[in-house]
Amino acid sequence: MHTADTADASASTSASATAAVAAPGVLLPRPRTAGRPRFPLVATDLDGTLLRKDLTVSPRTREALALVRAAGARHLVVTGRPAASCREFLVAIGYRGLAVCGQGAQLYDASADRLLVSASLDRELARSVVEHTEEALGAGPLELAVVTAAPENRFVVTARFTDRRRPEWGLAEREELWGAPIEKVLMRHRTVADGLVAAAAERVGAGEVAVTHSEKGMIEVLPAGTDKGVGLQLAADRMGFTPAETIAFGDMPNDLPLLGWAGYGVAMGNAHPDLMAIADEVAPSHEEDGVAVVLERLFAHP
């Protein structure tokens, strides 16, 4: 990672605490000092977790986040979206302080609207991984998109990447995707299952890149060593929190490192089975305000 600015970094604390295991739905007892909440750090994904399908944060969830703040705890967004595409959501909920963006590749100061850390992906390496993944699958070309380098972080797609291209997305021919610095590549195949695409990319990447599955039709190729757990640790170290002090919420396989780092992990009711399998608890879905349900239990009567 390239550190753009290390000012306002707080004293780091140890992040080596071992995550405890609990039966689903059972909150573990946590050591706490007088007046300190059980989980002083609440880490949440955005899409499929904090956000509803219409990309809004419900009134109930806003009230639950207010309970978190009133208890003296901190809310940390940990999202696959690059900083440029999550600003509006953070502003809408009055978010302040650090956010982990770009699957852990970016550390963003929402208060100052400034990137503190950003990682880029080597374009020739990315192109090689795409080409060799296609060869391994033997099922025709992949449809591609890239996120351009910070601070622009523009989403640029090939013509058949999706049937519902958003107006703000750029459109490019395949070879044009490699013409400028990028932070990640997104791949999808119209007939091959996401899991098979991801597995092939991991094999051909051979540790030179990170591969994750963020949502249906979105297999992401990132700089090696990038994931939400790494980003969460970076932010938690700056903020002075340990895994045991952290509760995390997510819904997709890219959230596996997020829940794995946190002392207590919550999968949404709409989550991918792989995430449900490792979670300490399964909450109601994002459409049913699952994050709020858990936070109300924890913070309404601490």
C-alpha cells in the first residue's frame, strides 16, 4: 500500500487478540470497564448490509447508529466501494472519521474528504490474470470493468458487463481499460458460475493478486494482500481498538476477512452461505433492518 498521509494517526494498540467462538445468536461476555460499551467499535459493510435494496439507510437503522454514538462507541464503514462512490452515503448518515473503502485498499477520512492510504493494481499483471482466467475457463471472453486510480475512482465497463449500466459509469472497449492507472478489475461471465470464475482467477493469480467475490456477477481482482480484514486492522490500529472490542456485519464472501478479524461477526439474513457458516450470529436481512436489530439489543440497554 502507498501511504498518502499519516497525519492524525492515533497510538496503535495490539490487534493480536484471538476471536472467540460462540453459538449463533449468543453474545459472548466481554471484559468491560465502567461506562465502556461491550463493543466500542461497530464495523459494517454498506451494500446488502447497512443499505437497503434502494441504497438508502432506513430511519430505524439511523436511530440504532445514534444509539451507538450515544454510548460512546464508534461506527466504522468497511466497504468494497471506492471512496468516490460511497461519499454520498456517508454524508447522508452524517458519518465522520475513518472509513475503509475499496475492499481494504483505501483508508478514507470522511471528515476531511481525504484519502490517507490507497493501493494501485499493476495493469499488465491485471491483464495477464484476465487472459489466463479466460484460458482456464475455456468458455469464451469475460466481461470486464475497472475502477480507475484515486482520487477519481471512476467505474468503467465493457459494453456487455451489465444490462443495467448506470449513467455515471464510463464505457470503454476492452483494450482501453488498460490505458490509465487502475485500482481493481471486475470480471463476470454470462454462463459460468461466479464461484468457478473466482476459483480460476485465484489459481492463475498464484498469490500475485487478491481475488474476492463482492456481489452477484462481481469477481474482483485486487492488489495482493488486499482484503477487508487488512483494511479493518489498519483503521482499528489508528483508532485504538482490538478485535475483541469489535463487532462486524456483512453479507458476501468479501466480508469473510471482516468477520474473521472481528471478535464477533454477524451475517445478514440475506448473506451468502459461506458467510453464514462462519458467523457468530445471523441477523435479519438488510431489508428487515438486521443491523439495527442487533445494535438495539446491544446499545439500547447496555
